Amino acid sequence: MFNLGEAILALLEIVFGFWNNQVSLVFELLGQSPTGFKGGGPWGIIEGIEPLFVGIGSALVVLFFVIGFCAESVDIREEIRFEAILCLSGLPLHSGWYLITLPL
């Protein structure tokens, strides 16, 4: 009456056959050299754009280093005070307030 065992086994054989086929294709692709894959066309493209990635990556490394160095070496709370900003502007300081004289 319930003869599903054979159908389940047949389905499992189909599924595992498909799985084994796909795994063998993956290992076949992994076993190829990059220059041998499709005549070396994709590898030639990679060799062409690799210097671009090296240049951009090097610039980003330097940029992030400088950002990290500046973040660690500058005291933001001290440098952002109103008096400190005005001192950096070069205007003369008189009793805590800056006097700006405009020419008439």
C-alpha cells in the first residue's frame, strides 16, 4: 500500500548525482590556472586593473593613517573652544572680546 521507499531512494539518487556533478565541476574549475581559463582573457583584464587597485588602496591606507594620527594627537575639546578659534583667526583680542574695526 505505502510503496514510497523506492521513490524516495530514486529521488535521493537523483539529488546526490546532481550534487556530485556540481562538486566535480567546481573542483575542475579550481584546478585550472587563471591563465588557462577561457584562453586567459579574464586574467588579462585582472592584470590590467590591478595597478589601479594598488594605487587606490595605498592612498586609502595613508589617508586613514593620517586621520587616525590626527584624531589621537589633537584635543578636540581644547581646540574647539570659542577663544581658541578666535585666536587662530588672527584678530586682536581685548578683554575676552574681539573688536573688529571696519574701514569707513
